[in-house]
Amino acid sequence: DTAVSQTPKYLVTQMGNDKSIKCEQNLGHDTMYWYKQDSKKFLKIMFSYNNKELIINETVPNRFSPKSPDKAHLNLHINSLELGDSAVYFCASSPRDREISNTGELFFGEGSRLTVL
Amino acid sequence: AQSVTQPDIHITVSEGASLELRCNYSYGATPYLFWYVQSPGQGLQLLLKYFSGDTLVQGIKGFEAEFKRSQSSFNLRKPSVHWSDAAEYFCAVGAVPMDSNYQLIWGAGTKLIIKP
């Protein structure tokens, strides 16, 4: 069973289009994230949700909108795609610990490679 | 401000040789420390983590890391690398305590290349 699954794995689209990436985790974790990894492998957090509540919202264009219908799902919708949006987008989740509010261990999906032409 | 530095963009090691990947951090107290590995085309996987206690931590795949407070370092080591270790390695630092709105600070990664 895949712990954190993202779809699609590859996405090629034209500038100006709108696209979505879906993420599901079956680990029972409370917190989910979206990360962007650029061509130089640099990881940048975009959003974090805890029990469907938006916790972290980094400086990301309004064209990016996360949605968490329940704590097992966190989807990412991107409007009006631009060339600079080309990257690998990773979904991740993390568990909570009784003593440490967040263990800090992230479980990553395999990534969704977005190419904007 | 917190930061993580991985000074080596890439490292080439012969198969069977020992490995050390460097990680230095800047943080006001002892942070939570992590090493993740990203194999080609894959997501990141946790190798090991340090929260407290013994400063030498063991991880998966034969890796270990040592926390040195005086040097603000958390270097990753492996005594003998295998071709399958070729990957990108990321060091990360987490603020203590980790509230719901914590976020990891990531290094830029070190690409490990294995020579046959």
C-alpha cells in the first residue's frame, strides 16, 4: 500500500491552463504539506494543513490554491499556469506525537512533475 | 534566522569507499536534525533523525550521523558505499518545540555520485 500517493505523476500543459494535483495519505497523519522542488533540487514549502486547517501559507502566488476536504487529502489547484511553475511538486504528511506536538518526520509522495510549455 | 548549509553540491565516491556528507546549521538552540535521501525520480525518505540524547544516531541503509553542538554540525557518514546509494541527500533542521505550524529548514542538497 502506498502511504502518500500523488496523481498525476507527470503533467504537461500549456501556459494559461488550470490544473490540479491530488494527494492522499493512508497513514492517519494530521498534517499534510505541499512542497515545490525546482530544477536545482531546492525544496520550498508552499502550504501546510493540520486537520483540514491551513497552518502554513508561504509567499505563493494566489494562483495556487490548496484544498483539504478531509485530513487524508490535500489537493493543489493552479490557475493560469506560467512557465516558472514548472517544477516537481511533492506532497508530504507528518504524524503527531503525544510528547512532541509534531515529530518532524515527513513522509513524501513520489512527486508530480509539472511541465508548462 | 535559521539556516542549513550543505557545502558540497556534489560528491563522487568509489564504490566500497567511506562517505561523509557535511551539514552545518544556524539556530539559537539545539534543533531537531534530519537527513533525508531522494533517489532519482522518487520522493524523499527519512534516513535518520536527532532529537536528543546520544549524539551518534543510526539510520537506515547503514548510515549514521553525529551531532556536534560545538561545531553546529550534523554530518552523515557511511563506512562503505554501494552503487545504490547514488542519490540526492538533504539535511534539514526543525525548530524546537515543533508546533503545528513548524516547518523544516532544508539544505540545498548534496548529490552523491558513485564510481564503479
